[in-house]
Amino acid sequence: MDNKTRLIKLIEEYLNGVKGYLVFEFYGEGSSIKINRVDFGITKNYVSIDAKILLGEMITEGILDESLARILIEDSMVFFFPNSQIRTCITFDV
């Protein structure tokens, strides 16, 4: 397993394991956050994260808000890259 794959697994474990109760509470039972891709800036100090929110059984208009996922991802990146700017792209899936 390369370092980028290991980083993705660690971020997902933090989001769905440690902070999983927040994901379930906000997005519904059975929901999770999947990290698709992590890229690093070459000339500038930033980390770009492409994530997908996998929604559970109950889908309502109120849960189609990416703000919690964005906050949790930025919160997790402080552990790995404290001095980097974090860029996120978040989509939804069922």
C-alpha cells in the first residue's frame, strides 16, 4: 500500500470511525464519507481532496448540505498537514 492510499484510509477511518456519530446524526443512518482522491500542490502548499458522501436509506432535502463533511475533512487534515491550505470537492451519492 502506497502512502497516498494509506492517507486516504486514515482520513476515512477518522471521518467514519472517530467522527462517525456526527455523520450518522447529520446525514442519516447508514451514511458515510468516501475519499476518492488526494492531490498535493507542486508550487503552492495545498492539499486537494475529492470526497463523496454516501447517503443512507432516508434521503431528504435537508441533508443535502456538504458543510459538515467539509468541516470534518478540514479538521482531519490538521493532523497530517497543519500548515497546508485545504481544498475540497464534495459530491453526493446513494
